Amino acid sequence: MNDPRDTLFADPLSEHGLFTFDDSVARVFPDMIKRSVPGYPTIVSMTGLLAGRYAVEGSAVYDLGCSLGASTLAMRQNIRAPGCRIISVDNSSAMLDRCKSVIESDTHDTPVDLILADLEDVAIANASVVVLNFTLQFIPREQRDEVVARIYRGLLPGGIMVLSEKVTFEDPHLDALNIELHHQFKRANGYSDMEVARKRSALETVLVPETLAQHKQRIASAGFTGCDVWFQCFNFASLIALK
């Protein structure tokens, strides 16, 4: 069965305030993110492969900002180390309700704990893998350093953090180009100019992107020994950081 189509910003007479992960978004989220984030399926599937490589026996694997559980499911299907547990966190009850159904329909046996909380309030401990796929960008900038530092402290030696984000570019011409390429991507996937503009307006003060240099500096300051981009398409990138 096809996912419900995202038409949330298609009605010119409807009123939208700031973007929130409510039930209306949760209902169409698979279609929304597939048509809005270039490379998203690749990032999710490779997140699973990375978890399969780095998850160690008896450790915890975190999916911070798990939404409907795509990364949780990819990791669950690839983890072979015994005694692992996936801890999936989101602050949207609408997202977690649907995530629970996704996990329950899966036949793999790595246990998954679903936690309704702001990830800033979640303790990270005994972790071999921590994933933030398009999550940090929704956290206030002044809190991001501590979030990444807390992840570092909770990771076991040899553990990894996967951080996927929408990014900006220091060169204003490259920034403008990549924004337009992203908008072209969305239009090619069936969004109208009005939908693109209205969603951008709704996200403007909610999703605050940073440059790759800013992300790398924060990761280095937290103590990670290595970090680099392993995937990028236009202004969407994923980094891996090694402890």
C-alpha cells in the first residue's frame, strides 16, 4: 500500500504556523521526507550497515529523533552483536505511536525501547552507536554543543556517532545554488512552487541549519578523534564521528 501523499501545504486558504511534528505530519511523513530530502533512503540504509559494523555485544544503540523509526528499523535489521538494545527517542507522541506499529510489524529480535522525551533530557550510556538523522537542526543552537558532548561521554571507546543534517554553505553563491537545487528536487517530486515556499516559511525559525565546518568544530571540541562527511547531496549531508 502506498504511503499517504503529503498535501499539507497545497491548500492556499489553509493557515500554517510554525512546523510541528503533529499527527497530520506523522500521517504523511514517509512521503514527505522521501520527496523532500535528497538521498534519504541511502542515508537510512547505510545507517543500518554502520550500526551492524559498530554495535558491540551488550551495548546500547541510540536513535535520537527517531520519528517513524526508519533508522531504528534499518539498524535492527543489521545488528548481529548479542545483547544489544536500541533506544529510540522522540518528543512527538504522534510520531512514536506510528513508530510503535512499524517496530511491531518487524520480525527481527533486537529489543527496542521507545522513549517519549526531548533528547536533551535523555542520558546516553554504554553506547556503541548514536544516530541523529536530521535531529540536531531542530535543537536550539545554544544547546547543541552540550548534546554532542553528552553523546561523546556516553559512547564506548571505538563507538560512533552518525549525524545527518541540512547544511548551509559559507560561500553565498554556493549556498544559493544548493538551495535552488533542493527546490528543483522538490518540484521534480511533485511539489508546487507554492508548497515549497509555504513549507520553507513554516520551517524558517524551527529548522536552523549550520555549515559543515561548524558541525566539525563542535564534534572535535567534544573530543571525537575523527570526523568526516560520508554522504552529501546538495545541502543535505551525513557525517560519521569516531571515538
